[in-house]
Amino acid sequence: MRISLAEVRNTFDPYCNGAFEANIDVLGGINRSVYYVSPYGSNTEGGIIAIPEQGTRILVCQPEGTDHWFYLGTLFWKAEQEDAVGGVIPDAGLNVMNRVDPFMYRAQGVPMRYLFRSPSSAGLTISEEHNDKLINQYVELKTAKNKVVKLIDTPEQDSIVLDSGNGSTIHLTANPEYLGLPDQGLQIHTVGAQRHFNLKDQTDMVILPDGKELQLLNYATGVPWGETSVKSGNVNIQSKWKDVNIFSQAEQGRIFIECLNESGSNQQIVIETNGADGSIVIKTKGKVKIEAGSDINMKAGGDVNIDCSKFSVSCDSVDVKSTTTVNIDGTLVNLANGATPNPVDTEGSQSTYGNVGITTWDVYGTLFNR
């Protein structure tokens, strides 16, 4: 069997049988077809294929009893690589291994990283780097445009990372030492929108008994966006076809709706129905308390009915005026002329979305109804 150095000249393979053309040293620089040899192959789709590129120096052999030459491996030999077709290859001034991975020997001066990469640096990296000051252990799968799936055992991060390469990441963590990541948690960062679709079942977000809070915060500062120039910063909950329910099952449960900014102005809490026969119902088996720092205004297009065992009013003045009958029944009624009630103004502000609500996905209705 003959073994020789060679240089890849042409990898064009019209028959797709793993052959390429190489200039073989032992033949005096004559070009011959060389057949690719893999550490693994199968009779179906299984196999490992990484055919060397044009200009690389390789080792080939010709077994006894055949005229064919076969590929043994590529040489990481600086002096040979400088003789490649077209002159010195990029980064030829680097040590050979550093050209592929500058961190190969960083930790202890011996190779502690294992690679399978394309010429554009896409591929698989397995790092086992460690020393007294460094622990850098991970498995990384990366594309040429820096899309990354990374399994990290390094104590600082200790997580699985999915990185889009443009600022959006998902961290599924174990017990990272970095304070910006939660222990045994999920952290999602995106530059663009996040969308969660459920096509045929319900969506549940549940905090189990040993958990903590369920929180939804919006820190957006009111910058207009979209074609309608809606100012961002809202928190929206809307049901397209049925109810919106907010419940508390606690023994002493409380439900708060409150504007918290004490230095704010024109703060309003508006409860409104828009149907002609709508109603707003407040019920309790205890008391109903209404307190205002200024006026309390009530206005009805029809009757105002109060049914109670005792009706008490304590204020500086009470004005009652009616264009029709006023019925007052009591053991003692005192009357005086000159009632001049103030007009009642109950007009409130509309929400940012008016009476239309959230329409973001209405234009995409065909997506779900095809």
C-alpha cells in the first residue's frame, strides 16, 4: 500500500460518489481522483461526510490490489497550507489550530475543545475547558449567521440557551450563579413581538401551592406605534365572545382597582356598558360604601329608586327638583321653596381603544378560520 501527501485541486463531482481531484506528491504532482472515506456510513441516509476543500493538504493512500486512491485525512500543517492554490490562505500567520479555534489550548496548554465546523464557522463545538481560574464547559450548535443552541454547564450560566443571533434569547436554567438569571427557571428576551397561539385547546398559567406571585407589568412609556398611532403602555384583557372573569377564592379575598400615582391628575376608573338594555349591578351581603373627596353625581334617564328601611342624608344642602310629581311620605315632612339643583355631569373618558376594544388580530381572522 502506498501513502502519500496530496493537495486537493477540484471537488466538482458530477456523479456524487464522493470523489474529488487531488495532486498526489508520490506521482510527481499528477492529478488523480481520490475517493472520500468516512468514519461512519450506512446503506440508507446515515453517514458522516466532510469532504476537504480545494487547496488543502491531505494524506491519501492506495491499497494493494487497486488503482484507486483514497482519502485518509486533512493535514493541519502550516508549511503545507501556505503552499495552497492562490497563495497564503487567510490567517495563515496564526498557529494552525488557532486558525480554526483560538481557544483550543487556552485553559491548560493542551487541546480541551472538540470541533466540527464548516468554512463559515457553522457547526458543533464541545468545550471541556477548565483550570484554577476558568470553567468553560458547554456544547454549542451554531449557524453561519450566529443562530445558536447552547447547552452550558459553566456555573455562571448553567442553562440551555436558544439564541436567534439578533438579540432574542431563551434561557432554560438549572442553578446559574449569574444574578440576572432565575434558578430552575425560564427567561425569554425578544427584540420583536412575542405571540402565543393555541389552536384547539385552552392555555393555562398556574402557580402551584409552593409558588409565589403571578405578575403582569407594562413599563412601556406611551410611545405611539402602528398605523393607528395607539400609545403603548396599556394592559389589555378582552374576550371576543364571552365573559371576562376576575375571582378571589380567599377566605378574606379582596379585589382592588386603583390608580396608584398620588401626584397624578384626572385619574378615572370607568365602568361602562354600551348596549341599550345593559346594566351595572353591584351586590353584597354586607355594606356598600361610596366616598368622594368632592361631589357625588348621579343621573338617570328614567327613575331613581331607593328601597331601604331608613334613608339618611347629612350635608350642607339638599336640592330636589322635578318637572312632575314628587312623592314624599313620612310622619313629619318639612318643605321650603327655592330648590335649585345643580346639573349632574356623569361623562367619563373613553379607553385608548374607545368602544372598539383590541382589534390587533381581527385582520388575521382568516389565519384561524381556513
